[in-house]
Amino acid sequence: MRFSPVSPKYLANSYTALCLSLEIIGLAKQFGLERLGFLTLTFVENVYDIREANRRFNSLNTHVIKDRYERAIAVVERQERGAVHFHLLVVAASDIRTGSDFEAFKRRDYRSANPALRAEWAFWRATCSKYGFGRHELLPVRSTAEGIARYVASYIGKHIRARNEGDKGARLVRYIGYGVGDRKASPQFAWAYGNGWLWRHKLAAWATRHGARDASELSRIFGPRWAYALQAWILAEELPGGLVCPSFLVANRSIDTCVPVWLARSKADKVKEGMTFNRCYDLDKDKLWTAKQANR
């Protein structure tokens, strides 16, 4: 039996989407919605290999996007049919939004587009085919910063639902034109890769050894403050053999937290004495006991 915490992949992808949303809102505040454009790039032929798609996009990014736009955020999406394409939010050099009649755009009536937006369309018509891209669309942002942030971040969820084995390890988001200190949110997710990684794996090993199936069962047995009561003893748990730590720092920290089990158990017992839940757990004999018995 294995302990089942929340999937770290789910948490990491959720945090990636959250960081993406914060960055988009930050772009709108810094440059203004009128300079933001939503660009979709699709290959001439269906490209199913995400690494080949990334290779082609990297060429376009190196020779075109980095020079043309002050900032850009690119999100990869695998469509339901399996083909890969890209969505970008770009910061144009000037206002591409003023005068735009979005309802007319839906009817393919583009007469309201201002000169800056028309220049972008002309540029991409001449450029896309040189890098293997066919259908493309660049439109100004119609909604609020929060609205476009939710819209773009949703493509991460779409990709995750349609991903295949070949997508493992592939980048979902690129932040283009960002320098040191420009990012609004850190891409490193401590719960997945730092202290949280260490806690989850030690908790899984400890809970499995004591016959707990999930966090709700721990809460039922030890009460709502089980993590606080048992923290020292859980951190004293040795990691399973063969487990690869995500970094050298975490590997060293895993050794530092392995305090003697007797000391960890003593700390847990002291905390447990002050708790008032109905049922406790005998840390020495691995069996349930009542609060009344514990107080004798």
C-alpha cells in the first residue's frame, strides 16, 4: 500500500499556469493593453513531435520574435487531433488596439484596423512561410488583463489533457525578452522541488510504514493538527533507497532532518499530550488508543 498525496505534476502545472497569469497581468500594467497582441502560429503541415515543433519555433524566436517584440510569452498547445501549435502574447512597439472593431473582425471585416496593426499583419504574411508556419493570426487584446491571462493560461490545461508520452519534459511556456528581475513570479515551485518535495516523500514513506492510505486518514486518526504533532518524527524518516533528489541541496537537507528517531518520537509525544482529539495513535505500538487512556 502506498500513501497518496496530491500529485506533484498536477501542482506543478497549476503553478505554471498561475505564474503565467501573473506575468500577463504584469505586462498589461507595464506596457498597456493597447500594445498587447495575441498571436497564434500553426505549421504548414501537421507537426506531431513536440521537440521538432520546439526546434522550428526556436529558429523563429531567435531570428524574428526576439528582435521584433520587447517582450513575449509563448505557450505550446497540443490540439485534440495531436498537432502542435503555439500561442503568444507579444508586446508591440506601438498601439495596435485603438479603433479596432472586434465584432467586425469576427465577420472578417478588417477596415477598422489601425496602421500599426496592419503593419503587423503584413509582416507576418511575409515571414511565416520562411520558418515553416502557415496559418497565423494576430489580434489586439479585447478583454481585460485578467481575462486574457485566464484565456492564455487555459492552454496549459488543454495541452496537459491532450499530451502524450513524447511530451514528457518538454517546455510548456517561454518568457522571451525578460531580463534579471523582470519576472513577477518565480518559476520554481518549492512544493514540487524544494522543502515540499522532501516533506512529501518522507511523509509518504512514514505513512506507508504505519499503514495510512492518505492524508484524510491521518487527519481522522491524529486530528486536524497531525502534521504539527508528528512533524519531527516524519522528518526523521529515511528516504527510500534509490530515490533521486531533485537537487544537491535537497539531498543534504534530507540527511540534516534525519534526527535520531527517539528524539523525534519524544517531541511528537510531548505535542500529542496537549492535543484534545478523540482518538490518538500509539506511536510505539502502532495501534489506536483513546484520549482518555493517553491522559492516564
